[in-house]
Amino acid sequence: MSAIDDCHSKSKEQLSPYLDPWQYKAHYAPYAANQAPSEGRFFDEGECPMRSPFQRDRDRIIHSTAFRRLTHKTQVFIYHEGDHYRTRLTHTLEVAQIARSIARMLNLDEDLTEAIALAHDLGHSPFGHAGERALNRVMAEFGGFDHNAQSLKHVTLLEHKYPQFDGLNLSYECLEGIVKHNGPLVGSFAKGEAAHEGVHDYIQKINQVCDLRLDQFALLEAQVAAIADDIAYCNHDIDDGLRAGLIELEDLKSVTLTARILEEIKDDFSAEYDSLEKGRLIYELNRRLITAMVADITQEAEKLISASNVGNRDDVRNAKRSYIQFSSSLFLALKELREFLFATVYRDKWVMQVMGHAEDIVIDLFQAYSSRGESLPSDWQALLQTDDLQNRAVHICDFVAGMTDRYALQEHRRLFDTTPELR
């Protein structure tokens, strides 16, 4: 029986509360997640004598099947293009490291922050955003595809590890953070895809069981995880773009933020600058960029939190803005940097061609399984016994979304006469 089905009869008040002595430490800010008891889990497992609830969440995420699969899922470049490029897993680890650093400086709960950061991409499809676009296209008439909703689905349903329940039985705060780390999904503060396309069906289903406060902001720990994601991808996409030869260091002198940092490096290492290895120069650029971004965020967050007299985590949820954000000056500088990366890396002709082929592979797989259910593995076939087109489509989407890049390619070669070369 799934955790979700079993919980339909439970009110939010019936979810087991945790009063964990590990959580109450004087150095935490009064608005940190752990300054009040956790709001519980779907299933009461009792307290762990060695770990706080959020440490337990983190550990379960790391040991999940979906987390391991991130090893062979695309970030920007396909996994076999080179050992130096980021995968979805290495990106996730970088996000978690940055997020923990920010949480520590703001006296927030590092474990919850890390758990949300580690879980934020569990629902990503093979081939990065190309796979997500493809699945969203084939699922258009069945509610679409959203990787945040898919991440939630992994931790509440698709992981099959425990005898008592499906999913990972994470804490309320962790589920809330996975769903809303980018902001509210409904109401006047909703933005992005949620504001324009509505809330995904699966998030709505979970929300009926356990009110995720979709019109409110997530806790600061989730907001930190979200902005750490921005920091990580901006910096590692510069690194990967340079290594791939899509951009050169000279090109970065046309971007205000990177030009300033390159000039600082030149001033600091004037004697040996011309003889510095390219790899060392790239690393120094990335190191200083990350440091500048983290410093800016913590200073801006402290200023906003102080000005708003935030006293507890309910004040965070009921706020009219996110408190974890870049200063206006750095935000504008990053906007210029993102536009540069979009034009030179993400929209590069070669990258677009490879990702176009990747989209075709994902669409082919979805259509093949839809028309020939017997092509699915036996355990997935057994769960496909339904004539309901919606349920069939969702089931097949779950299977395809969980694939690694190389498994998707392997399956495509098995089912089709020709498979595009993603090179």
C-alpha cells in the first residue's frame, strides 16, 4: 500500500510530531526550522536516538535509488562527452555544499538545507532539460511534466525500500521545501511556471493529504537551497563551457561581473598571471565568483530579515517576499551573465543539435511503451494493467523520467533500428 493512499484518511494534526533534543541549540536563529518541533511525517516511526529528523531525511535521500541515478543524468553535456563535465549528481553535490555554507553563516538548520538541496533534482529526466521538454510535450494532455512534482513523487511514492510504506517518509518541512523552494505555487506571490501553468496534479494530490501551504513561502532553509542552485549552475556552466571550447576566457571580459573578477586576479597575480595554466585561472575565477555570490546573499538576507523583524518560522512563511536573494546590483550583474551563457552555451548550435536528438529519443521511448506495453520491464508491465489513458500515460512517464541517459540510449537501441548519436 502506498504512503499516499494510506494517508488520505489522516489529517495534518495526525501526522506524527517530533520533539527532538538534537534540534534545540542556542546558536540557531529563532526563525530556523529547528527552533520548533518538526511537523511530522506521514507514518510515525518513532524518534531516532542518533539523528535529528532532518539528518534522517538527508540520509534517506542519499541512499535512494533516484539519487544514485543522478550519476548518469545530464546537466548540460551528455554523460559520455568527457569525465570533467558536471552530471546531475555532481551539480547536486555542489548545490548542497554551497547551501550548507550559507545556512551555517545565517545560523539556519544545515541538515534540512542539505536534504532539500540533495533532493531538488531527483525528479529530473534523462538528458537534462531536453528530456524534461520532451516529457512535457508528450504529457501535455495528461497534466504535463514538472521535475519538482516528479521529485516529490519519488520521495512519497516511487521509492520502494521500506516494508511499511512507499516513498522515503520524509519530514513535512522537507516535502514543503522540495515543492516550494522556488516560491509559492498559488496566490499573488506565485511566479514562473506555477503562476502560468497551474499546480501539477501530483502536488495537488499530496496537498489534499497534507496541506503544504502552497500560497506561502517555504522556510529559509528551502530558500537557501534554491539560491545555491542558481550559484552552482552559473559557475559550473562557465567552467564546463570553457572546457568544451564554447567560450574563451577572453569572451568573459565582455561580461561586467566576470571581467571585474578577472581583472582582480590579474592584479593579485601580476607577476605570474601570463604564465598561469588555464585550468588554474578558471578555478580561481569560479572560486571568487562563488565567494562573491555567497557573501552578497548572506549580507542581503541579514539586512532583509532584520528590517522585517522576522521572529520565527511562521513569519518566514507569511512574508510577502523571499528573504534569501541577491542584492539588486548583483542580481542585474547575474542577469547579464545568464544572458551571455544562454547565447553562448545553452543555445550553441552543437548543444542544440545534440539536445534535439535527445528530445527525439525520449519521445520515441514514451510512444513505444504507450503502443507496446509489453516492451516495459516485467515489474512495470504488471502495474500497467489499466485501460485508463491518463493512468497509463503517467505510469509510462514515471518509468521514462527515472531513466539514466545511458539506459535511455540502451532502450532506444533495443526498440528501434537506428538511434541518434549524441555527439
